[in-house]
Amino acid sequence: MRCLVVGGAGFIGSNLVDRLLAEGHAVDVVDDLSSGVLANLAEARSDRSNDFTFHRLDIHDPVAPELLRRRRPEVAFLLFGERDPDAFARALDALRDAGVAKVVVTLDAADLYDPAPSDAPPRREADAGRAGAVGAAAARIVRALTSARAVHDLDFTALVLSPVYGPRQGADTVVGGLLQRVAARRAGGAALTAGPGSTDLLFVDDAVDAVVRAGDRGSGLLINVGTGVATTEAEVLALLDPTEPAAPDPGRPAGPGQVVLDPGRARTQLGWQPWTTVAEGIAPFVAPPDAPAASDHPS
């Protein structure tokens, strides 16, 4: 199967590319490298046995539709953090004209759900887009997908991802940012402090597994992909640097806020569930007490 990965040089996208190639799929990556980095695709590019092509291009560029018609992908994975619903709708038209049968889109949980109190139940898909301006753009993107399916028979699955961490994460991820703070402390910086926030942390391999499964499942659905469990900032810091407990700091910003996702629909519709605990996922980033904290690959 020929797959298109838009945003394939990014953190999640490059991990998805590796998974698709390992399964024997042909992969085209479209990425303008505005946030992703080519180094993330080093393994994919170096293996001559891969049917892999990288296109440095913005999917909204006027030449993109012709490229798509030449490459004829069957499934498109859109992981580029779209914020413009009108541009997104035009991209869907180009994908449909190129013969794409299924589109899988990833959305950030923070774009569809307001932060909730720590004692609130995990958010379900029926709650999505009720956040007014917070969720307006993402909700319009979901409506564009629904319209394309109803009018043009372009199938889709929209996945709402909890904050993702793992290999190739950048400093803009929750765990990546905490790693930088640990490294600064070990370099002689200020003592570690933990804010009041907690987050539903999702390991990148688990996220990619859900994305791949959505390639032929979850037709026409919005599906949460998360663990259903909140992990506090203090808990993550204790895993990253067990030598020095972080002091509570109620005044520190709480990061992305408390958004815990109910993964029930992913379990029934995708046959998916998370299998990596936070302790297991963070373990590769934990350096010995006398060594600098593990560094991240930029993405």
C-alpha cells in the first residue's frame, strides 16, 4: 500500500514512517521542515530497500495537487497540526482528486477539550468541541472531514491524541521540557520544583500504533487516544531524576493542563489500548546520577 505522511519529518510523523516502512508499505513524506527535521528520517532514507520518497513541500503549495496525482497514495496520514480549517478543506479536495481512499488526521487533546479539575472523569468524544474558541478550529476540521465523507465518499478517522513523548521528542513536549529542566539543574542550575499540573502522557509507539490501526478502521469517527490516567509533573520529575525530589511550587504554570482522555472508543473501534507505562517509556531518558540528563533529538 502506498501511504502519504504529511508532517513526516516531525516527532510523531517520523516514528510513523519507520513503522509503515517496517510493515512493507511504500511511503511518501510531504514536509516543509518548518518544525520537523530531516535527521528524523535518517534511518528511512538510508535503507535502500525502502520504497520511500521525501518531498520538501507545504501540502498547501499550489504544486502539491499535481504531486499527489502523480504519487497516487491510497491512505493519507495528516500529522501537521493544521490550524486553518479552510486550507485544510482545500487539502482534502486535493487528496480526494488524487484518489486517496482514507484520511487519518491527528488532533491535540488541548485543541478540543478544556482543562478539567483533577477529580473530573476522563473526557469522552461527546465532550469535544464544547470549549468555545478553544476548540473551534479543530471542530471545524472535523466538520470538514465529515462533509468530505458525506459528499465525496472520502473516508476518515480523526484521532485526538494526549500529549505524546518518546524518542525524537522536542523541548516543546511535556517530557522534553522537563528533561531540559533536569539537565539545567545538573549543570548547576536552580533546584527542581514541580507545578500542580497533571497530564495524560502517551508513549509515541502507542500513539503510532493507533494511527496505523486507523488506516483501515474507525471509519467516520472521532476517537480519543490516551491512557485514561493522569500523571503529575512531580511524578515525571521523580522518574527523570530520582536523586533529588522536586519541591512543590503551586505558582509554577501547570503546562497543558489536566486533560485525561477516555480511550474506550479506541479499544472498541481500533482494537487499541496503551501498553507502555510512563515509567517504562521514560526509562531510556534517565541518566545515571553523575551524568547529564538524556538529551532529545530536535523535532
